[in-house]
Amino acid sequence: MWYQTKASEILGIKYPVLQGPFGGNLSSVALVSTISNAGGLGGYGAYTLSPQEIIQIDRQIKAATNKPYNINLWVSDTDAANGEVSDEQYKIAQQLFKPYFDEAGIALPEKPPPFKSQFENQVEVILHQKPPVFSFMFGIPSADILEQCQRLGIVTVGAATTLDEAIALESAGVDMIIASGFEAGGHRPSFLASAESSTIGTFVLVQLIKEKVKTPVIAAGGIANGRGVAAALLLGADAAQIGTAFLATDESNATAMHREMLFSEASKYTSLSRAFTGRLGRGITSRIAKDLFNQEKGFLPFPLQRQFMSPLNAAANEQKKWDMILFWGGQISPILKHKKAGELMKSIVEETTSYFDNLKV
Ligand SMILES: Cc1cc2nc3c(=O)[nH]c(=O)nc-3n(C[C@H](O)[C@H](O)[C@H](O)COP(=O)(O)O)c2cc1C
């Protein structure tokens, strides 16, 4: 059967279909448990959460499903040297973004205190709570952390945007590699070269990695239905990870407007921008991303740019100034159909089965 792959075996799931984790408070326990209970692998993006919050989420997921699930962190969670920027750099960002804060009628934020990386403390919680699967992006955890995961029976999954990154993940001994194509919604998780120079499409990346790497590969980016899952598996992927299509369902923690935008005509146009967080990410093209294209020098490094934009995002939401918000989403949005996560999962499984039946493979 098409679903009996190395990935479904290692993950202990029926169908090799992963619901991609969403950072920045867009994941939900309801979405994770719906997909895990349906035989896939639900995923919770936890990189912005405190260790205590991760413990609570993990307990809630364990109460909602007895099937495997995934918790996701960002290995590198800051690009700012010592977590801060100079006053001069902060002033440049304030000047560049002042017109938008003025338009929303809110004050420019004061320079925040230095940001302290949270990863070390967050990963302690992973080792303590032992979710069945720990996935991560923006780097590779230390050999010590990976060894502890192995000893505790936690399956590790790392994201690659290039063949070099996949080779580095394999050398470190991770259990599975996500081939993260540039079609995908959300941040580009590049960690060896710049995200701008690591923009390979999912189906090329899967084939490059399959050629050189033995670790099972999960295709992510631009897959939203059974046709996409079947195509990924035929190209050699051992599983598919689907993000945007699950983000658009009622069970995700996206706002009603965000979900509406993913089903709207506007979703035909997406772009990669650093304007909203400081790291390159894909969302429905917004006015600010368009206006400030090529002005990256004036942006703050991640996550200071994210903190800086947060009051503007809140004000724009309140005032319904939709063109000032980055609605995260991938290039595949215009073909989305399902608003219920369970129905989407069921349809993906049925469609994939019917593609493989017709191919008689
Ligand atoms: C809003 C949003 C947030 C995301 N956050 C994370 C994250 O924190 N960690 C992660 O590994 N992947 C993250 N992703 C990537 C997804 O898990 C998944 O790999 C990707 O969405 C697949 O591509 P698709 O959007 O074309 O389906 C995010 C994607 C989106 C759309």
C-alpha cells in the first residue's frame, strides 16, 4: 500500500501525511489532535512559547490524542548579536516604518531590551515531556541533545532548504529530513547559506536529496491534496508535510480574516519578505512587503523586527487595515477547498489512494 513507507514506520503513524507545525501562535491542540487521530502526524509550532507554556500544551495534546504527534522548535531563534542593535540602527528602522505607524495612529515602539535565546530552555522541556516526535528548523541541535532524544525514543526531524543542509542533517544523525521547498508558506528555514540564495522548489529538492542522502525525506511546500502527496511519493519522498492547507482550516489558530484571505483571490499573489520579522518568509503579498522591497538594510534582525512590528500588526487587525498585515501562506493557496481539518485529511487519503490505484503501482 502507498502509505506503508519508511516514514510511517519510523513515526508510528498510518498515513505518511504530516500537518506542518505553525510558530507564532498559529498552531492549535485541536488541529494537532484531529490529524493525529485521523492517522497522520499533527504538529505544534512552539518556538515563541515559554518552557512552562510548552509543558501545558504538551499535556493538552496528550489528553486529546493517544497517537504520535510532533512539537517543533527553532534551533537558532535570533540573528541579533547579543540580542540587540545599535541606537543608530534602531532609528533607521523607526524612520523607515514611521509612515505606517502614523497611518495606524500609534506611537513608534521604544527600543526593546536585549533578546535572550529561548532554545536551550525550551529543548529541556522537550527532553522532559518526551513528545513522540521533535521537529526543528533553522539549524541542528547539539550532538548531546540528539543523543538524548535517541535514548528517550523521541524521533528527530530537521528541515533543509538545500542539499548541503540535508547532508549536514544526515551527518548529525537526525531520523528524518524535511525537504522544504520555496513554495511553502512561512519562514525559509535556511541555516548554511542565506535564505535568498537557498530558494529551491520542493520537487527539485526532494530529488537532489534522494540522490545523495539515505535518511528518509519528507516533502514540504506546495502540497495540498492527494495529487500532490502522490506526486511527492512518486518522486521518492517518504512522506509529505502540508502547511497552508491545514492553516486555512477552522481548527487552526489563524484569525477568521487570515483563513478568509487564504481562500480569496488575493492568495494568488504571495511573496517572500523580511519586512515583518527580519527573517525571510512567504505570505500573501501585502502593501508593506511591496513598498519596502529592496530596503532590507533598514529592517531589524530577527526577532527584533517581529517585536517592532507587533503593535502595528495588532492595530492593523483592530482597524481592519488588511493591506498592512502579512497573512502567512504558500503558493498553493488558490487550490484550497476544505475548511474542516478532518475532511481535508480524509480527502487527502482517499485521493492519494485513488491515484495509486489508477497507476497500479
Ligand atoms: C504560518 C506558518 C508558520 C510556520 N511555522 C513553522 C515553524 O514554526 N516551524 C516549522 O518547522 N515550520 C513552520 N512552517 C512550515 C510548515 O510546517 C510546512 O512545512 C509548510 O507550510 C509546508 O508548505 P505549504 O505551506 O506549501 O503547505 C510554517 C508555515 C506556515 C504557513
